[in-house]
Amino acid sequence: MTPIKKTITLKDGRQITLETGKLAKQADGAVELRMGNTMLLATVVSAKEAGEGVDFMPLQVEYKEKFSAAGRFPGGFVKREGRASDYEILTARLVDRVLRPLFPDNYHADTFVNITLYSSDGVDMPDALAGLAASAALAVSDIPFNGPISEVRVARIDGEFVIDPTFEQLEKADMELMVGATYDNIMMVEGEMNEVSEATLLEALKVAHEAIKEQCVAQLELAKEANAETKREYNHEVNDEELRADVKAKTYDKAYAVAKAGCADKHWRAEQFAKICDEYIESLPEEVREEKTPLVKRYYHDVEKEAVRRCILDEGIRLDGRKTTQIRPIWAEVDYIPGPHGSAVFTRGETQSLSTVTLGTKLDEKIVDDVLNQGHERFLLHYNFPPFSTGEAKAQRGVGRREIGHGNLAHRALKRMFPDDFPYVCRIVSDILESNGSSSMATVCAGTLALLDAGVKMKKPVSGIAMGLITDTESDKYAVLSDILGDEDHLGDMDFKVTGTRDGITATQMDIKCDGLSYEILERALNQARDGRMHILDIIESTIPAPREDYKPHVPRIVTMTIPKELIGAVIGPGGKVIQGIQEESGATVSIDEIDNTGYIEVAAANKESIDKALNMIKAIVQLPEEGQVYNGVVRSILDFGAFVEFMPGRDGLLHISEISWERLPDMASSGLKEGDEVQVKLIEIDKKTGKFRLSMRALQPKPEGYVEPQRAPRGERRNNPNGNERRPYRDNGNRPQRRDNNHRQHRENNSEE
């Protein structure tokens, strides 16, 4: 196959190039995507036949970034890429959520999509290109797919919307969205923002969709030139239409009655729905019962789905009896656990989050070492979803992709309301103890409560709600549902999560499962979500109206200070000796870093005495010497012409023999000074050129009556002074004596005065 290229030009002039037929030609579809020096390779392979008994779409999307793409070695001992990072998992989930609904309902073959970053210069953001690359690979394959799709990042920078901003541009954005869509419909939205309005969010979606349409057209042209418009034939389902009709005829009314009962107990509903199916299976002749059971269960699932949806659309009755705009009963409690630094329980219906807050020092920061992102994170949120939360009897095996995704959404919702310049590293842990819909939004609410309980001065409280949608394209009926149940999420057409304060939206996540969702419906869903958020915020604020005035007694206290950049080394000391000594002597934990060309110091301890002691020691190091000030110093070395005294931590000055006393001393032995002696000295001069210090002890002593200061004659002249000192002219006869030792040499070089 001859390589085929298509080019997409963005409004700012940057170009995206798609090429197929050159790399990975044994895959069902492969596309190389380039944008500047960023290069992705997307491949897709799908089995020809479905596995036995599979009645779902077994799709797996993987996104991987090679460290060599940025010219880096992987960290650690192995020096090889390992398990996917959270960032890679989140990127793969973004692609998966757009692709999955667009495979035919009856296509059940194992399908694997792999997207790999092979090159990046750190300018363009590759995660925004992953969806386009994956869809293009599907477009040039023979795999059935109701696409193409594309994904773009839209950011608002200085009031203007920018498509696929660079890393540098994104730092200035006050809102950021990832949007996935087909040419006709938006399928997925996820992002964060600084309290924007519902109207602004809708405007951003429209701008993103216009850009996606151009990218979809390019893929259709690429597929046409690659002769990939014809897709493979498949038969992954064997159906019995007579049985399907019989199942519906005998079970629909019963299922509708259960849906209409409006019982809030999900276990009762599940038992009643299951009972209807079991009764039908029991009614089948025994000789065909085992054979027909899988089909009956599949057909009955469709019956149950239709009954629930019709009950909502025709009678406005939801599974648990609520109205479409009604929020489930909520109760919340703070300070629930004594050990953590903050804790809260938030329960909404049958969904419950127990969240804790832990405050730590800089040593607790998370080190981020991804391919294109290195740094530290001071605000962490971890979400756990144990099987018992839904009554499942199975073991919990590590953190799944769903948990990483839900935790990331809650983290985005809260982080922009986290206080600026907060001295602590903060970790929220949300354990979902019960789940029946919107546990990520319960995490946002419980996280807010726990932060306030910990005394964190949040900018504003945040709440979150999940919205659902039931549509009927034939009758143009639709119902927007507030605070959806798990079943309503599963059986509905939309899962739209919105978080925010009283003044605007902070994060959102939306997955669409139907075609033709209008902006009118989205606008209604956003406005209805706002009403729900306000209701939940009322409950949060009635539970704890404001952050606690002070941290709890067992929270480590942290004091911060800044110092000039050039003094960082003095605080650390050679090999960390100084800072380690401060910690050992004070009992406090001290960390130091350079931020914005300034030394930033954190001092943490369980008691004020340790903090004060460490601060005093640091201030003594970073304090600038002043002429005329008196210091308590320690004699560090004795030389023929005087002594060097450490008068401030890390700072030595020369105490000349003539400045020890008013009396003339014939030699240093007669001064009585020894190394290690504590002496009081006055700083009498700071040399403006060299920065060297001259110290004096005699300046602190009374001047003897009748004392006359010796006069110094010009160089080279013989003279007698009143004190009897004689100075001879210097003659360099080539026999100048060598310096006696290295110690002498070092001091002479540093601060010589003879």
C-alpha cells in the first residue's frame, strides 16, 4: 500500500498530519500522527470472531508514552517503562469513552487500540491528539465503527478560546476542557475551570465541536483514499425473534409495575426484576431451558430498560419514586474519626463517602516523573471503591482505572478552591462505603466537608451532582434527571457530572450514549444541575458553616519563611550538615527549596518550642552582618597575626592582634585566646570590595586614660611612633619565606591583614 497523507490546519497555522500505509502494516489499521515534533502511532486490531457467550463490546484502549520521546531515561533501577502512569490511564480513558458507544451494538469481537507517543519536544500536548489518532486508525481499517470521531482540548486564555493549546499556553488558561465528538454529536466532555457560568461552558463546547468537524472530514477523506470505506462482515449474535417477542409480551407489564412502584431500596428492585426473568425461564420447557436462558436474559434486559424509560417519560416516575428534579435525602457529619486531621461522612440516598484529610510537610509531596511532566504535587486526592460498597462478594485487587478516573474528577473539582500558598501538603482519601450512583460527586461533597473540618481555609465550598437523561427520538420526549441512580446511569442516555461553588462551575464530566443531543437539552441539564448544587451547598454549610478557626491539636505546625536565593547554600551547608544539625538540635523538620528565584523554607514540628528554636537558628544564618553590631562568637583558629572568629553561623571575621586589647600584645600567646573560646566582638568594618569582616574586642573595652593611637608612617620610611613600634621598609630580595601551612595560607587568602 502506498503511504497516504492528510493535513489538518488549525486556525493558528499549526498543522496536524495523518499518514497511513507506512508503519505497522500488519495491524488492521495504523496511522502515524505528527504535529510539529510530536509524533503518535495509533494501531487497532480486532478479532474476526467473538468469544463464546460474549454479549458486550470487549474493547481495550491503551495509551503509552516512551521516555525516549523526550530524550529521557526512565527513573528507578530497571530503566524501562513499567506500568501505566495515572496520566496515561486518564488519557486512555478519555479515548475509550468516546470510541466505545460507537461500535455496533451486536459487535462483540476483542478489539485493542494502542496509541504510543514516540516523539515530543514538550511544546504540543499529545493527549489532545490521541483520540484523533485512534479514530483515524479505525477509519483506515475494516473494523465496523460508527465514526469517525476526534478529540480536542479547548482552553480560554485571556478571554479567547484556543484549540489544542501548547503546554506554555495552558498555564495561562482559566478553563480547560477535553471534548470528544463525531461530526454530528458531542460524545464526551471532561475538564476544570475557575467558576465559569453555564453559558460559558456551552460556548466552549460549540467552539470545540467546530474544530472536531474539520478533523472528522479529514479522516473520511483518508479512509476513502485508503479504500477502507467497506467494513468487514460479522455475525456475533444468534437471535430468536420469536423468543424476543414472547419475552416482551409476558414480562413488560410486570417490569413496568416494578419501575412504577417507586421503591427507594435498590436491592428490593433488583430482586423483583430478577424474579420476573426467573419466572419466565422456569416457564420454558425443560429440554430447551438451558439453551434459551442466555437469550432470555439478554432480551429481558432490553424489556427492563424500556419499561424504566417509558415510566419516566410517560408518567414522570423514577425508579425510587422521586421527581426528575428531586435530590435524594442527604445527611452529613464532620469530625467523624479522631485520628485524621479532618474527616467527614456524606450520604446521599444509597451512596456514601467517608473522606479523610491528612496534612503533611514538604517531605510528603508526591514526586511526578512522567515523560513530559516532572514536578511535585502538594494537593492529592485518592478514591477507593471496595466491592462491599455494592454488596459484591469479591476481593479488592489494587486500584482500577475507574478509581483513578473518578478520583481525578473530584481532584479537579476541588483543587482550584484550595487556598493559595497553603503551607501543608494535603491528602484527601475518599472511601466509598455505599454506592448507587454518583460516588465521585459524593467524594467532592465529603472532601469539602473534611477540608473544612481540618481547618483548611478553602476559597469557597464545592458541591457536585450527576445528571441523567432519558430521550425518545420518535416522540421527541426527554427527561433530565437530577442526582441519578446507578440503574438510571446504566439505562439512560447521559451521565453529566457538574461540580461548582455558588458562583460557578469548577469541573465537569459528561458521557453521551445517544445521537442528536441538542444544546438546548445541555443548557437545561446545566441549569437543573445548578439548582441541585445549590441545594447540596445549603446542607454542607449547615453542617459546617466555615473552616475551623485552628487546626486540630495533633496536626503538625508549619511556619514558612523566605530567604535570598544566595543564602540557600548557607542554610543547607556542605553535604547538608547545617540543615541536619538544625533538625537534630531543634527537633523540627526543616525543608528548603528554590521557588521563583527565592529560597522557600518550611519548618514543621509538633510544638512551638521546636519551631521557634529552628527559626532562630535559621535567622542567625541568614541574617546579614551589620557594621557596629556586637556578636557572640567562637574562636575557630589562632594565627600569628590574630584569630578568626565565627561571629555568625557560617561567617568568620578577622580579629587582628591589635584589636584584642588596648594594650600592645607581643604575640598571640599573650592574648590568652584558644580555639573554641567564646568571645564577644564588634563588627567594625565590612570591606566593600571583598566582603571580608574585621572584628574587634577592644572596641567593647574602656579606652585607657591618656591612650594615644599609634600613627602609621608611609610605606618604605623608617619611623618611631609613640608606642615604640618600628616599621622597616619592605625589600623583595627573592628570599621571601614560604607560608607555613595550608591553614595559614587559606586564612591569608580569605582575609589577610598584617
